[in-house]
Amino acid sequence: MKLNAIVTVLILSLLCSFSTNAQLKKRIAVSRFEDRSGTGYNHIGDGVADMLVTALVKSGKFSVIERQEIEKVIEEQKLGESGLVTAETAPKVGKLLGVEMMVVGSVSEFGTKESNMGGNIPLFGGSVTTKTARAVVDIRLINTTTGEILSAEKKEGSKSSTGISVRYESIDFSNANSWDDTDIGKACREAIDGCVELITDNFQKIPWSGRVLKLNADGTLLMKPGSEGNVSTGMKFEVFRVGEDVKDPDTGLSLGAEETKVGEIKVVEDALKGKASKAKILEGKDIKSGDIVREAK
């Protein structure tokens, strides 16, 4: 009986440990992709970018910013008539959105090619063809803190099948059931899966961070994120003040900025439906709205 009790306590302790040490979700934003495929299909850039957003959300590893928030920032900051985020504007957009990584990209190939294998099929009166669908996505992953391009790669997907020649009358990215059953849908999914893997690997190079939202009169503060980002009650964080941005005099590119520790905090309550956390200030009197929150060492 005593042995069973000990085993039960150990299991509960392990479960509690796993829940309190859940991996903190880093924040990411995906810009609308540029369409360079020349296929003539409508909204290819939007559709492929939305597929990537959906895949990132389903992975459960990231907090993904909605498209409307990105477009609102672009419009307010007047960052280009095209509405596209570029490698040059990504750091500014990313900092305004409070994300650690921005994804910009383009669709360079999208469509299906058919090669006639000859011969007639009496039943259908058609010819057998080999259909090869290909989707190629070029993406750049940008560290919004430093402006550094962490990776710039091409991800491809292809799917071949043999059968009666089929023409795609329409492409509906929003209808996953019909879209995923098509050859081009499967090819596009393969390219997107490659993008998710690339993002996951490169995000390890960027430290997690949160942000102080406001100071309360009772000695607490609001920080983001909350439970949506796997922040839970009892977690401790350090608060840092970011200094002046340092630029390379030769290239003009940002080299980052020095950070000064200004305090320590402990989460006491989830807030704003999981979008924020209420924390008690354990140390520091000069904490301000906008300061960076990082995991305690």
C-alpha cells in the first residue's frame, strides 16, 4: 500500500513538472507571399501564406499573428503600396507586432505539367497522361531584433500520377478536403511542411521574449503573453531595458542593442483571456512599459 502511494506521488510530481515547464511559445508573423509563378491562378501568394500560417498553428509550437494585424501595421506605417513585407521592412514590422521572427516569401512555381504517354482508351476515348504537379516556395526568416536573415531557402514539393487528363477549373485554398486531394495540393503541402521544419530549426537561434504592457498601482504589472504562450502561474522572469540600436557603419545593418537587467517578476495570474499575465515585481523599481521579459536563468 505504501509502495502504491509513493508511486502515485512520483507520477503526480512528474506531471506537475511537465505542466510548469511547458515550452514557451515564440511569436511569429507570416507576410503575404508574392506570386512569381506566372500561372494566372488567383490569390496564389495569399493562399500559400495562409497554408503556412495554418500549419504553424496546428504544430502547437508557435503563437502566430493574424494577417489583419500585419496589414494594419503596414497601412499605418505606410510601408509600401503593395502591402507586402520585405526583408528591409520586416524588422520594423516585427518589432511593432512584438514577434521574434518574420517570414517573407514568394511562390516561384505552382502548377501541373502533363506528358502524353500515347495510346487510346476505348472506354473513355482519351489518352493516358503523366501529370506532375510542382510547388516551389522561396522564404526568408528574419530575426526582428537584429534584422538578420537567419535563413533564405527554397522549399519544393511535387506529386506525379498517371490517369486521364484532368484540368483544374478552380483552386480553393480554404476547402482543405478537396484541395488536399489534388496533386497540386499535395505538392504544395510538401513544400509547406518543409517551410515549417526550416522555421522550427531556425527559431532555436532566437531567445524567447515577452513584453511589459503596463504597471499597476498595487506593485504588479501586466506582461504578454499569457497562457496562450504557455506562461503559467509561478513562473519567474527577468526584465530587461533595451538600449540604443547599434548599426554597422559599413553596411548600415542593425547589429542589435545592449540590454540592461532592471528587475525580476513572478507570474501570479493569467489575464486577458490568456493573452497576458499578471506578475508580481520581486526586484526592481524602474520597470517600464515596453521593457523586455526573458526567462529567468
